Amino acid sequence: MLVSRQADFPKTHDLPTLNVLCNNAGILTGFSPAQLTILTDHAVASRYPGDAPTIDDAKESVEIAKSVRRFARKFLGLNK
């Protein structure tokens, strides 16, 4: 989405940071920093043994990820 607006952004997987940059570029996602922090934290933690999320945490993350994906696809004019 930032590329579509020709906005500069750092190479990062930190979703709250990217969301701020989206907002600054006029892409108002409506996602809360808390929601995006959950996804960022789970993405990092799941890469290392012993830090697996609970089933409930994983389900919550999947639902947040689905809503982010829906938003991005709609913004970019992509079909399902």
C-alpha cells in the first residue's frame, strides 16, 4: 500500500510502525496498535522453539490477519 502511494518506508516487519506510515500517507486503516502488535509479536515468537502461542492467541492472530488482508486487497483493488 505504501508503494502504491510512493511513500518511503524502512525495511521492517513492525506492523504498528508501518501502520503509522500508512496513516501519514493518507491510508487510514483503522487498525489499532494493539491488534498489530499482536501480529508482530506472534510472527517473531513463532520463529523460535518454546514460544508457541496458545490456540486462542493463534485464532485471534488469524482473525486480525484476515482483516488486514481484506483491507489491503480492497485498497489495492484486488479480487479475493
